[in-house]
Amino acid sequence: MHTSKHTTSLPAHRYTLVVDLDRCTGCGACGTACAVENNIPPAAEKATERTGTVWMRVHEAAAAGDGPSTFVPIPCQQCDNPPCVDVCPQRAIEYDPRTGIVAQIPVRCLGCRYCMVACPYHTRSFNWWTPEWPEGMKATLNPDVSIRTRGVVEKCNFCVQRLQAARAKASAAGQAEIDPADYVPACVEACPSRALSFGDAADEKGEVARLAKDPESFRLLAGLGTGPKVLYRSSDPAVRERLSRTGVTRG
Amino acid sequence: MKLPAPVSFAVGLVPALAAGWLLFPRLLYRTEAQPLPFNHKAHTEGGMGCADCHAVAENGRFAGLPATEACAGCHAEKGDNAGINALVASYVEPGREVPWLVHARQPDNVYFPHAPHVTGDKLACARCHGPHGESTATKAYVVNRLSGYSRDIWGPSIARVGRKEWQGMKMSDCIQCHRAGGRESACLDCHK
């Protein structure tokens, strides 16, 4: 396990997403649910593969031989040693010492895109255009997530607005800790094949902590030492070996 | 005529400062009227508590300002009070919500939960809102023309001198109180 250089000890909570590649059918429901939850606008007319806004990208990794390809959903990997934090001249990215979430604060961003270069997983998007929604869709925007403007970078924050709501509920009930059932990201909730599971890896007895120790679990580009809190699982040793070594490239 | 340097400097500086401190605030801010008169005292003296209109729900959400429905129980009919008549005619009868202007409203990117601050009598409403709960009339809503933010975020004094602790709620004001209580906050505690 990696210890972040940004904190002296591991955070009290280590929110972690586990993706079971054996179960993922590549349907893209996670990405759609993510866009609705997080006020990601429909693609601008001029947007391409590279310039659109996507927080949860489903990549198709072709098999080495002629076997079936593997679908790999890739949100921000929520690294414990996030390379993006150090390069930001604005301090618009912070490793949250309480949750391990890599927090991107778009209002602080000046749009230099160093973080996009530094991220080996290509999980960020730059807002090339002012976000626009068709008239009827405006009423469905999520008030718990602010709208980003043109010229700033954004990415997955593990649906932190749901953690905020869970905390408010706990404090109204006079409780110090949230009920874990109240904090589930939109992608996890939406996955029809239950390929995604989410939880606090600091909870030693929890399902996510168990999966993290399982030999079938691995990390993308494990050799870089970024320490992602998005874990992948596959029963196929070849898939594990290849993805943990090379990761996936964009587009 | 040639003035000595300090004098010509002052001749330039004084009007510049005057423009900056006196004229600019007038240009920068615009005042808007509330859609209706409202008298807090008339209601709380009648026995209503703050939570009858502004409550934290069980799920932790703050109800904010009361819906028209909450007023309709007592103000369904017109009488001889102009304020009540306007309420009934423009909002209760057509079933519309009152578009109150919220002085404390933070920018869209800020997440402020009332629950951790007020549950269990931790902080009094007046600590952050001043005497608004005892007001007999609405107060002027002043908005920054450039940012669109309420002036209450910065506070009434541009230089922030002599301000009372509830006047102004900038990021530094939130953090100052949190630090005083030994609480270090992460960006995502307060931003969304």
C-alpha cells in the first residue's frame, strides 16, 4: 500500500472503487449516470474524442490474440500519490487528508492543463466551450453540483456531493460517522451487471478491503507508484499482467 | 504654475482615493427590493419558533425559506394589512412561491450545511446572521454588479474595519471560525 507524501499518515477513510472486469459488459450506463449526476453537458457540436467532457470513460482493450476484448471503465484513479497535485500552480487540486479523495476545485483552476499532462490515466477534461443544456434539460440539473465554466479542468471527485449529504444527515442525527449505505457514487448505483463496488478500504472488515487484498485485484500502471484507489479485478492472468503494466491509452 | 512634488502628488492621490473608497462602491453595488414586506417579530411574538419556518430536516437538508404553503395556513384571506393582501393576491391565491432574495446566499460552488452548525444548539443563528430573526422589516438586498454575489458575503465595510463577527462570510471567515475550534477543513468540505 502506498502512503501519500501529502500526509504523514494514511487518511482515516480511504474511499475505494473496485471494478470487476469479468462482469463489465461495456454498456456505458456508468458514464451516463455520472454525466447526469455531475451536470456534465451534452457534447458540444465541435467536440471530438479528445475535447469532449467525460469523467467516466469506458475503454475497449482488444485481446492480444483473437479472444474477446475487455471493457475497462476509467474514472479518475484517486491516487494516494497523485502526480496532478504537485504540478498545479494554483493549488486547485488537493489530496483530502480525511478521505483520500483527490479534490479538483474548478473555481480555483486557471486552465493551464499541467494536470492533464501529468495524469498517466488521461482522466481529466478541459472545458473548451461554455457548457450548454437544451432548454428542457436545465430543470434536471443537480443543485448539489456546481456548473463549471469554459476554460477550466474537471474530473471525477467520487461523487463527493453524496458524501456531503451523508455527513449532513449524520450530523442532524447527532452521529459522528456516516452510514456507509448513504455514500454510493452514481456509477456504482447504475451498473446493471454489478461490476462496480465501492467502500472504505480503511474498514478492515469491509468488502472493499477484502477485495483489495485478493490476488485477482490489480492497479493500472502499477509500476508508477501512483497508488490508485480504483482497483481492477480479472480472473484472466493475461489481462491483469497487461493492464497493470501498460494501462490503456486514450481514444 | 509649478507645484512642489508632494503637493501635486496629493492633488492626484486624494481624488483617486475618494473615487476608490466613495464612488466605486456605489458603482459596484446595486440595491434590490424584496418582493414582499416581512416582519419576523410579529411572527415570533405570536409564538412561532425559527424552526417552524427554517428547519433542518431529518435527512440533514436545511429547508431554507418557507414555501407559500406554510404561510397559507394563516394568511388565506385578505384583510386590512397591505403586506398580507399582497401575499394573498400575488402568491397564496395563484399558488406561486415568493422569490425572496437571500442575503446570505453563497456562490453556487460553495457547499454550506446548516446541520453540523446548528444541531444540538451548537451555534446560535445570530452568530452568522446577526439580528435578522428579530427584524420588524426586511432589509435592503445589496448585490455586487460584477460577481452577482450578495454584499453580505463581503460585509458592509469595504475595508472590513469595525465589522461585527456576523458581518461578512468570506472563505476566510468560515476558516477562521473552524480553526478557532481546532478544525482543519479540506476544499471538498465546503466546495461542490
